[in-house]
Amino acid sequence: MYYMKRLLKAVGDIAVSVGCCIGVGFLSGKEAQIFFGNGRNVIIFAVIFGISSFAVREFCRIKQCASVGQLSCKLMSKGANAVNTAIVFCSYVCTVTVLAGAEQCLSQLLDIALPLPVFAFAAAVAAAVLCKAKVNVVKWVNALLLLLCVVWLLLPAIRRGKLPRREVSAFQPVAYALFSVTMSLGITARLGTNCTQKENAIISFATAAITAMLMVAVMSLCDFDKTLPTLYDLDFSAKIFASVVLLLASVTGLAANALPVVEFVHPLIGDDVLSAMIVFGSALALSMFGFDFALRLGYITVAFVGAFVVAMATKKLVASRRRA
């Protein structure tokens, strides 16, 4: 019974970690256009992501820091507030990006043009509810998302079989990997703290491998000449299914990214509901600048902060091993 519980916990952690990587940018093919685009870059992503994720999770386990605030304090004795603010800012940038992506993708997919970001608003409300849910609920929602993503990506990919290529600089998948680690810090810090070293290693590299396989599946569905490469030439039933998957991916991504922002704002506001309203309301307004703008500028910004977090966590892990 004990080992079964540990196995289910590991599966849930992997589902959450993969779910954090899979959002509207991933499923729409937009991230494939900009950040990977070919098999070599998928391998680069998997290696960098696996190593970086393991370093951060292990640091959180050893230092017992289950939140972004605690992680910042353990990373830097001086300047912890600056690090915390930078990570929270990254989470906020990701929140804006997910909202912008949800609005553009669902509007284009369903061919509905509205003056206000209605789809993004629906995703924000659902994410605010999920933020308040227990960790196990978040795990099961992410597990459902992962199952739907497999159906959405792998089955059509098997039928098509051809893998298109797009020339993308090797720097881009490195940035994408560091971005993916950073955007999930609010969740993975909490999960990594409660795992053993072996579990953190398995979860980190399993997440990297599963995400890489889904990246290949995304590319096999891409038409890189389209604005949103995987969202073209779909029949009505496929559009409805894709809309459900995209909306669920938006909600889980928002919940993961908004959590550290709401935690950061809450002491200043003093009310859970008002804090969530301020975070999601302001992010909704900024999301109207557009998906492409948020992707190209936001991801690189987040990646630089992620590089600093991973480097500091690795440095302190090595130092603690030497002292031991």
C-alpha cells in the first residue's frame, strides 16, 4: 500500500509538471514556430529542462522551501526580496501570455470575434477557483489535461506521420526550457519539497521525456505557414474538442502561474478574493496587447530569471555536497 501511494503521488506530480508545460502556446503550435521547430531542438530542450528541474526540486527538498517566497530566501540571504519579486513578475508575465493565447486561439478556432476578451475572462474565473482547490484536485485536473492532450496530439500525429522542420536557433529551446522551469516554480517548489531525491530525479526527467514526445507530436501536426500552426483545417467536432483542451490547458496554466502572484499580493491587500481579482483583472487588460507580443518578449525575460534561479540553486547544492 505504501509503495502504491508513492507511485500514485509520483504519477500525479509528473502530470502536474507536464501540465505546467502544456498551454495554449504549446497546443496551438505557436511555441513550435518560435522556440523549437525541429528534432535537434527538442533534444536540447529535454536535456536542459530535466537537469534544471531536478536542480530546483532538489534545492527545495534539501532547504524545505515550499513556496516562491521561501525559495527566494534560501537562494539569497541578501536580495531575497528582489529575487522573489523577479520570480513573481515572471509568473505574472506568464499569466498575461496565457490569457492572450486563450483569447486569440479560441476566437480563431471558433471563428468568433468579440470586442472584449470573453474567452480569457472565462479561463481566468475557472483558474481563480482552481487556485483555491487542494493540491490533489490540481493533480487530477492536470492528469485529465494530459490524457486529452495525448488524444489531441498523438493520434492525429500517428495518422499523418510526416515531421516538418523549421530552422530555429539552438538558443531558443534553451530559453524555452528555462522558461518552462520558471513558470512552474509555484507548483514544483511545493511538490519537490515533499519528494525524495530519487523521486525528484524520476519526476524531472520523466516530465522532460513526456514533454519532448508531445513536442514532436505538435510538430507533426504543424503547418508552419499558418499563424497558429496546429489549429487549421479542422472539422466541427475537432474544433469543439480542441476548444475544450485549449480552455483546460489555459486554466491549469493560469492556476500554476497566478498562484505565486496572488500569494505575493495577498499580504498587501489582505483579502483572498480581492487579491485574485486584482491579479487576474490587470492581467486581462494587458493581455489585449496580443499573443505574439507576449510570447516573444515575455518568454525570453522569464528565461533569464530562470537561468539565475537554476544557477544559484545548482551552486548551493554543489556547495552543500562539498561540506557534507
